[in-house]
Amino acid sequence: MHSAVHQTIATVWRIESARIVAAVARRVRDLGLAEELAQDALVAALEHWPKDGVPNNPGAWLMTTAKNRALDALRHRQMADARHEDIARDLEALGALTVPDFVDALDAARQDDIGDDLLRLIFTACHPVLSTDARVALTLKLLGGLSTHEIARAFLVPEATIAQRIVRAKRTLADASVPFEVPRGGQLAERLGSVLEVVYLVFNEGYTATSGSDWMRPELCNEALRLGRMLAELAPDQAEVHGLVALMEIQASRTAARTDAQGDPVLLNQQNRARWDRLLVRRGLAALARAEALGQAAGPYQLQGAIAACHARAAHAADTDWARISALYGELARVAPSPVVELNRAVAVCMSEGPAAGLAIVETLMQDKAMQRYHWLYAVRGDLLERLGRGEEARAAFGQAAAQAGNQREKALLQQRAASV
């Protein structure tokens, strides 16, 4: 019984933790403290729910408990500096210690026109006082509730490196007294790029989970989509925002077709395209049109959105315009070069020019030490070798890919590929 309750707690926490941390951070103005208080609420759930049962609204229970912990912390914390004194005066003036609902209502009224704690959380974690790597790692940790292991896999770096980045980032934000707010004007443009990167990494973690038994975590995709749409309202004159929204909408449209009845992965070229969500496709194509209408130089998200659109416009896999996709990946490699972009370009080149041309790109990537930890490099290599009739080498490549896959569904898929060569 307890194991089922603990599983429920873990699931609820994964979905709700970002909102809870964000709501508490708005009150205490300290991300590190907010995360600690949210964790206190999680511990309380682990203590009470196995005995008392799971509440009817578990997310609200965690939120209320975390807010109460925040009020307790503000009551008893030494008001040593002006920032803390301001918070204390706010709480006393609003009668927060006895009428918390009134505080919540007044807080909501005082928020700006964005009015979203999660958006505040992203922009605070993406403050320029932090390095880009630290901004992304911290926001993934706070927004998506991802473990340091999962973030490390997303970055293709050791787990200890990510852990150090997160600890240093929270300390830096606290030392700099960074405000918990959505920036305006020039500051908004300055911090928008890293915010887009974070949102897309969160989407990717939901789209193809790095670990666990489920291939997808739809709640993360939905959260990233929601934030992307809000960013498009916040910065309507930024083509890259609309490009990112287009990319996520079109990729999310494939969700129902990406797994079979057993929950096993179905790759793009084998998907039943009739199961793609046409509303999301239309939304994605409309967002891409908005990006293109702004007439700005295409950035990485707009280019990836255009690649996704090529797939979305093809009624069948055989209709895909691979020459166009290959050209777009070439432009993407020029604008935002990375080994993962090159790997995707290798697939497009294979489809447009033949497997030998694609394999030549992959063999170059095999020398990249970071990519040697990326299981899809070996999976793509295995596919290209199989197409070239080099069965034994293909089987070994698929086996290597399966050995390095962290997600159990992907591991099983790659093992099947190795066995079927």
C-alpha cells in the first residue's frame, strides 16, 4: 500500500514542484530557500499521506503546506536587511499571518500583465549574473523538477558538473539579491535567448524522457508549450519565440502516434500520420508563418520549426522533402553548429543522397568525445550500416546504443533493432 502512495507522491511532485517553488519564491524572494521549503512540503506528504490517505487535491495540499512553511520561515527569520524588512512589513500590513487567502488575492492583483509565477521563475533563474550553462541547469532543475542526472544527460556532461553548477547558481543569485520578476525592455531581450533554450530543453525532456520506463512525459511538453505560448505574447516581435512555438506545436502533434498499444516507441518514418493532431499542426504552421512574416534572419528555432513543418506537410513518409530538410540542416549547422545538429543532418543527407554520404558525416562525429556518450549516435550509425548491407557492424552499433540508453523503452527498441539485423 505504502509503495503505491509513494509512487503517487513522486508523480504529483514531478508535476507540481515547479509551481510550488515558484509560488514560494515570490513570497520569500530567495530561490534556494524556496526550494528548501518546497522540499519540506514533500517530506510532510511522505509522513502524512501513507497514514491519512492521499488528499482529494494533492497538488493543492502540497502548495498550501509549502506556503505555510514560507509564512513560518518569514515569521521566525531574522529581519537583518532591508529586503527582509520589506517582506515582513508586507506580511503584517496585509494580515497574512491570519488571512492568507487575502494575501494571495492581493498578490495576484499586484502582479504585472504576465502574472505567472513560473515565468518569473524562469527569468530569475536566467539572470545575466549567471553563466548560460548555469542558467539552463538551474531552470531545468527548478522548472521541470529534473534530477541532476537527467540534466547531465541533456547536456552530455558528467553529473557532478551539473550539481556544482546548480549549487553555485543558487548561491550567486542569493548573493546578488536578484529580484523575482519578469524583466522589461532591454533586459528582456538580453535574457530571452537562454529562456528559449531552457523551455525547449524542458520540452525535449518530456518528448523523449532521458530515463525511466516511460518514453514520454507529456506534462513537461504541455508545460513547455504553455510557457512558449506565453513568451510569444510577451515578445510578439521576436521571430525566434514564434519559431520555438512552431517547433514545439508540430512536434507535440505527433504524440499519439509516437507509441504503440504497449507504450513502445514508434519512430517518425513508421508513424500513422492520421493520428497526428491536426489542430497542433495548424497552430505550428501559423506560428512559423508569424516568425517568417517578421522578416528577421532565421535563427535556430525558426530553422528547426521549418524542418518540422516539412515533415508535417508530408501526408506520407515517402512524400517528405528530404532535399529541403538537408538544406535547412546545413543552414542550421552554420547558424548554430553542434554535433547533434550534424547527426540530424547526416540522417537527412542519407535520405536525400544515400546512406554512404550520411555515414561519412557520422564517422567524423565518432571522434567527438562528448558524442561518444550519446546513444543516438550509435543508433544512427547502425541504421546507416544496415542500409549499406554491413549487418555485423550494424548489429554491434545498435548493441552499443542500447547499452548507453537510459530510457527503458528506448533500450528495448534498440535491442530489438540489433536482434533484427
